[in-house]
Amino acid sequence: MIEAPAGGFHGPVKRSITIAGHQTSISLEPVFWQALEVAATRLALPLSALVAEIDAIRIVADDPPNLASALRTWLFVNLR
């Protein structure tokens, strides 16, 4: 049988990040914020720089998803 994650389930938390000189709000669940912080540390980047790089990749896609979806997808693929 499966169980709830340690600490339970939590809804999205909105945070503001500066990308390309402008503020943007992103809503992600706490586990995704934590994973982004870990990834940024591993890559020796500020969190805002990592998000900006993922955003730059996202916007050139044929059918770009919203930024939160792109961040979740990037994390899933790159941190497995």
C-alpha cells in the first residue's frame, strides 16, 4: 500500500523571482521549491538564475507550457 509523503501533502506556495530584470510570481508546491534550491546549489547558480535558464529553454519550445509546468518537468527529468 502507498502512503502519504513525510510531512503530508501541501498546496502551491507563490514566490516572486526576478527573470530578465522583471518580477514574476511562480506557484509551486514546497517539494518543488526545495528541489529547485537543491538543483541550483548543485549547479552553483542562484535560484533566480536557474529559473531564468529553464524559462529561456521553455520559451523557444514549439508549444511552450507555463513556467511552473516547465519547472516541474525539468526537475522530474533532471533529478531522477
